[in-house]
Amino acid sequence: MKRFLSYAIIALMALAITSCSSEKRKKALLPNISGHAGEVIVVIDKGDWEGAVGTTLRDTLGQDCKFLPQREPLYSLVNVIPSGFTNMFQIHRNIIVVNIKNDVTEPGVKLRQDIWAKPQIVISIDAKSSAEAVELIKDNSRLIISALEQAERDRLIANHKRYEERSLAEVVTKMIGGSPHFPSGYKLKKQTEDFIWISYDIQYVTQGILIYKYPVVESENMMSLDNILAENSEMLKANVPGMFEGTYMMTSEFARPSIEYMKFRGRDFAELRGFWEVYNDYMGGPFVAQAFYSKDGKYMIFMEGFVYAPKYDKRTYLRQVESILYSFEWAKDEKKEDK
């Protein structure tokens, strides 16, 4: 009996390993995704797309991006009817499949990855009626948006790591104990003891990353928006001059930045979004930033990604610098690794 159980366990383990290997081989054979960044294929009947379900999806995913100077939707939606959902659309990067049928047994919103291509996100919305689908979208709007945002961000981070400018990470790590992953093309523009400016510049477009640190004052709430902005104002004025004498970068006072306290892959930070401008000049644009404590708790670290693209929409450019901030990793402790 014991021998039989041993054989059975070995057989199950072998089956599991084989299944795992088979799944890996299947994913390895998947084609690469297609489509533009920020684009979502919505597979849904025409009637529902033009009715309440489609309206709810457009209100959720087509709402204006916050803190962009021009109106741009959060995502660009493309409707495809189920019968037209062929191979050409199945390999798209972001897909939402709305299935509304009376025989649906498990209504809900499901997230899946790499079904027809890689790296792909597929969101299924299963409902027995259009009214139920509307409620599911409303109740799970944050989940749907977050899943798409994370998928877009992870693709960008993977590319940053694949084509990384490693020398920049070394410079940043030396100052703050960790670094984002900077893709090829970014260059060191300015470096002091407590401030680093890294930039990617092409014609009519600048994407910049500002990183600095300052001592923690125990008696103050270092993570409050007012304290973060006060320090930010001094750092920008001292380190980021404009094109003309007497000009410098500043956080715009036209619209007060937003702040949200977040946790991402073990790191706690305050995320700020707003507009930057140049004092006594007409330059400006959107920014996203993260403020957090150093590992030893003695310093505040501030990373800001900003975009200047006066001739173009800025949604994609801002997501690109945002993904750099989200790629931040603390340097590994070599002593611990040796153990």
C-alpha cells in the first residue's frame, strides 16, 4: 500500500511538472502583441456597445486623463463585434470581452493573461443581462482600470530592463540606495551631492526624471502634501533653470497637485500628479512623482517624471516616465545574498 501511494505521488508530481512545462512551452510559442499603447479592443455586440453597457465602458475607460493640458481619454476604445473577433484582433495587447447571455452561470469580472499573445491582458465581463453587465462594470471599475494600467506599465518596465542604460542606475544608487531602470537614450544632465537630473530629448519632446533627497525632520509630517511641495519648490528653483536668466522650473499654482498614498511591490510612497511650469516663461506640462523614505529612514527621496511636448498629445509620454518611477528597486544587499 505504501509503495502504491509512493508511486501515485511520484506520478502526480510528474504530471504537474509536465503540465507546467507544457504551459511554458505554449506561452513561449505565442506571438507578440499588436496594437498601440493605451488602446483597448472591446468585444461586444453592437446593440450593447451603443446602449447602456457601451456607455458605461466609455464613461469608465474613456474618461479624461487627469492633469493633462489637453483633453485625452484614459484609454482609446475600439469596438469589435464577436463574429469579427478574428486572429487579427485576438493578438491585441488589451482586450475586454463582454459576454451577455441568459445561460451565464458565473457572472463576474475575470482577469487573464497571455491567452492569444504575450504580454497580453484579457478582461472578461460575464453577465446574464445588460443591466447586470452595467453593474459589474461600475462595481469593478477600479479593478478594470488598475489591471490595464499595470499591464501597460509592466510592458514598459520589461522594455526598460531589456534596453537599460545601466550606468545611470549606478549613479542614482550611489546617492539614494536604489534606482529605477532607465531605457537607452536617457542621459545624465546634472548631478550634485543630493540632486540628479536625467533626460531623454528628441525634437519637440523632452522626458525628464528628477531625483533628490533631503533630511527627515522628526517633528514634521514629511509625507504631507504641503511639506513635499515646499521642499520641491526649493529644489526646482536651485537646480532646474529655464532657458533665460531669472527663469526656473516650478510646480504650477494654477491647479493644486493631487496626492495618493500607495503601496507597490513592497514599497510605500506618496504619489503626486500635477502640472509644472517655468517661472517668467511659457513652458509647462504634466508631471507624476513619488515621495518616500530612504531605507534607513534618515532621508526623504523624491522622484519626479515630467513631460514637455508642446506639439503632441502627452498621455503616452507621461505613462512612459511614470513606468520608470514604478520600476524603482532598492539595491540588493550583497552580504545577505552571500549567506
